[in-house]
Amino acid sequence: MDPNISDLLGKTMVRVEQTEVDGEDALVMETDGGMVYTLAHRRDCCESVTIEDIAGDLSDLVGSPLTMAEESSQDGKEAKLAFPNEYTPDSSTWTFYKFATVKGYVDVRFFGESNGYYSEGVYLSAERKKEQVSSLASWPSLTPSHRSSLPPRSVSYRALARLLALMLHRW
């Protein structure tokens, strides 16, 4: 099932940043639970979706649970009425994301434009953060000669932790 913006309510972010993903503007939010949520457009062909503005400080969203996570959108057709002598796309959409914690409020505004055939939507994706595990070869050996230099029982706890980390990495 695809994530919903309201899934972020109550989650505490450890990182929030504006960046690019596959050449498209994106907002990436990482939770203290190891989930990474990305707001971005999946480009198809002949459309453009960009982050037009961020009102507020993204750092206000880090370290405190989100108390607001909302999405709204608006058809951009009024741009043709407001600027009749300027270029306006055949179709456009404003998508707004409103986030808040006890530390502050942030409003992210995406603008999408196309010829009307392609999507101008912003999508939320979620994935578990991949841990940086290079290989088992880089871990210390757990041979009997190595055990003597470790306190009692530490070998089994370390081996169990490494096995668990390896299993989680393969998921």
C-alpha cells in the first residue's frame, strides 16, 4: 500500500532536506525509526514539477514529533486569467504540504506544469533506510583465539548483533 502524508503524523524526523532525486526536486524526510519518506514527482516525458517555495525552516521539523502533515492541491488555471499575455502551460497544478512540530511550521509549495496529458502530481514514497554494511569480511574474526581477548559472553552477543544486522540488510 502506498504511504499517505498523514502516516507522518507523530513521527520524529532526524533529517529533512530539499534535494534532487533522479533529477527532480524532492523533499526527503528521515525518521528516527529508520524510514525515509520522499516527496517528489516521477517524470514521464513532457512535464515539469519543481519545489517553488519553502516557507519556514526545515530544521524546525527535526527532533520533535510532527503535529501536522497535510496535503492540498489547486488547479493552476487561474494563471491564464491573471497573466493573459504571458506564457502559461496548458495545464498546471499547485501542491502544498503543511508540516508542523512544537518548534515551528513549514509550508512546501510544488508547482507542476504540462500539456495536460501528463501528471503534475507529487508522490510520497517510503523505504527503510539501508544500513551501511560493507561485508562480513570486514568484521573482526570470532575464532577461539580471538575469544580470549574479549570479556565473557561478549562474543555471543556481538555475533548475534552482527547476524541480526546482516539479516535486516538482506530484507
